[in-house]
Amino acid sequence: MIIALAPIYAFAETEIPDWVKNVAQFWIDDQIDDEGFVQVIEYLVGQGIINIPYAEAPEGESAASIPSWIKTNSEFWVKGDISNDEFAVGLEWLINNGVIKVSVDDSSEPIVEYGTDLQGEVTIGLILPLTGDLATHGIENHEGSKYGVVEFNKFLQEIGQEWHLKMVSEDSATNPVIALEKLTALNAKGIGIVVGPETSSNIRNIKGYSDSNNMLLVSCCSSAPALAIPNDSVFRLVPDDRNQGTALAKLMRHEGIEVLVPVWRGDTWGDGLSAATIKSFSERGGIVDDGVRYNPESPEFSASTSLLASSVRDYVNEYGSDKVAVLFLGFAEVLQFMQSAHEHEVLDDVRWFGPGANTKEHKLIDDPIGLDFSTNVQFTTVQFAASKNPIYEKVQAHLTESLGVEPNTFVHSSYDAVWIIGLAMLETQSTDVSIIKEKIPEIANNYSGSIGPTTLNEAGDLAQADYEVWGIRDAHWINLGKYTQADDSITLK
């Protein structure tokens, strides 16, 4: 069951919050069945989130199913073709005919109210790489969280709360040591709840401090399987990389690749994703070379690309260039690495694949050598797919305009991280870290935001997601298709 969580307060007549359209869209797209839709609407009506003033509990026999016209009306409502009142006709029918079973209250008073214990300014922290290897994504994700604060504060004002969020931002410089310094500084200021950090290596370096000092970290992007640890201080709004590794392996086998030569940055994230991808690729009958593990702090990559070229050459001679691929797992150093790889003709002759961290990396397009090489190797990546919905579209449009480029998908996780933290505070009327930490799973499991449903697993990570397939084609990043986790399938456009 998917529930879009939002304020619990009564509305006049048949006012319905826009975010309820997310629920209707999930039903229209068959992401939830009729029973799931009914359960969601029962919850929303029962909690006073949707108020249907003219509904009456049925006296006779209940209807057995939902008529098709109600789904048609829902689709019109989501598109904006009919009003809230017209959509409410269908909901009234469901209540009046016993399909939706709720206690109908004619009172105009709220069924449930939030408390008002919180007052004034409530401060949270943010640690993201605003400089360093991941600055491109870090700046975009920072904007996503800032927009989340703006929108959440508007929401608080609308429901009459007398407090607002303030976010104190710190730059990790994509450096684990600096990330720890920034977390220590935030803690010294009395800030115990933090959005970020972005990278798994940063999380690994600071989580011991966070765990022992009763802090809370909500990361938009960290995905190393080694950090999928239950009951720690870290929540992650992405699936761990066992999912991304599976998607990459399926994509490469789908493209006819028989031999994989991996090259990856030697850190927590790179080691985890390479291991996951290699495992899945091998299980699918592929051949995997030992590969090249490079030092991400290296000033240049000529030695690594020479080793890579030697391995690739041997496989090309045996299997042919169309059956061999390079899997590059790195961050913004992808440009420098490809500039070095460009010196080896054999590396220009095989396909290259990459992760979400490289998706929409505009430096590859802006640089002549990067563009030439990535075009020749048909550089193709996967990135976790947000569920398209009205909130997603709103955030995407706002950030595309403010940044001047189409942002990476993680901006939506960054936006939702703020909302989940804020809703936990609103629900508990507390800023106590222990109370918020305990509440986060419940909030996340009942929230549907910019990325869609945010159900967490036992480790506090996003439980499941599909992956979009992207590639550089004709000097642009193009959405090429999708990997669907449910049936382990690739669909290309």
C-alpha cells in the first residue's frame, strides 16, 4: 500500500490537496490495485486529509467492486480536466456504496490535529560536496534540499504551524576527512540532524562519530552495500548498489557483451559496486577480467589506462571488439580518465558503461576529447529512476530553471530528505534526535514524494527502485530506456 503523507487537517467542502493526485496516478498506472487504492482513500478520508462532506455510510448491501467510470474520472482529475468537486463524486459513490468504509463525521472540526509544541526556527544541517570530484552533483543536490526547505516551510505556514526549518550547509569537498570535520562542527553547534553526506566513503568515515554522538544522517546518494547496516544512525534514500550492479550487468548482457573489464575507484563505493556488478555479470554467464582498481587521489591515470588497454587488447583479439566492454566506476574523474584512455586506440574500439554517478556529467560533453571519446564508445550509464509524479515534475522544472541544466535524479532524493525529516518533527512535535530517528521509518514508509514511494528496508535504505538507462548520443545525454527490477528486464526506446 502506498500513502502520500501530508498534513492531517480538515478542508472546507471538497478541497483535496494536489499531492493526492500521486495516489490516483499510481492506481491509474496499475502500480497499486483496486484494493490498495481503496485502502489509501480510506486512510486519507478517515484521517481528515480528504473531506467528503456529503458522503453517508451505506444502509444496504455494499458494492463489490469499483466501477470503471471512477478510474476514468480519476485520470481526468489528475490531468486537470475536471475539478475536485467532480472527482469527489466518485469518492462519495465509493463511500455511499460501502466500497470505502470510513466513519463519516459531519463536523467541520479536524479529526486529527498536529500539536504546536515547536516554535520559531528549527535548524538542521547539510553536508554535501560543493567542491571536489562530485561538485557537479553536490551543487545540484544542494539546490534540491534548499528547495525542499522552501516548500516545506510554505506547507508549515499553510497549516498554521509557528515554526520553520533553517538549513546550515557545509562543504565536504568530496573528502572523508573534511566531512568528519564538518559533522563535528555541526554537532558543536547543537545540530544533530543532517542531510547528507553524499558519498559512501564520507558516510563510512563519519558514521562512527554519528552513531556514538546520537546524530542522524539522511543521505540522498550513498549506496555502498557495506553500509546497509540496520539500527545505525544512517538512512539512505537510494537502494544499495546490489541493485545498481544487477541493472548494469543485465544491460551489458542485453547489449551482447560477453567479456567485462572493470576499472573502478578504490574506495568503499567503488569496491562495493564493482563487486556487485561482477557477481551479477558472472551469474549471467559473462567473463570478467580482474580489472584495474585505481587510486582516486591520483593526479593522472596513464598507468591505469595502459593496464586497461593491455587487458582489453587481449580480449578483443580473442572475442572481437563488439563482445568486450569496459565498466568504468568513478566520479568526476571520468573526464580525466577518458582523456587518458583516448591515447589507446583499442580502448576507443569497445563499448564503455558507467554508473549513476556519471549520468548527465556535462563535463564529458563540454570537453572536445571527452565528447569524442564518449561518443565513440557509446558511453552508457544507469541511474536510479524516480517515479514520475506531479511533485517530481514541479521539482524538476524548478531546478532545471534555476541551475540552467537538467539535474541528476538525486536532487529528488535530496528534496525528499528534507520533507521526511520535517514531517517526522511535525508528527512528533520534537527535535530530539532519538525520537526523530525512531519516527523516520514510519514517515518514510507512508510518504510519497518527488522520487515516489520511499519505503525503507530493514537497513534504512530505499527498499526498491528501477533504473533509467542514459547515454551520450549526438553530443547530448539521452534517456535510452529503463531497467525494471520486478522482472529483471531492459526496455530500450
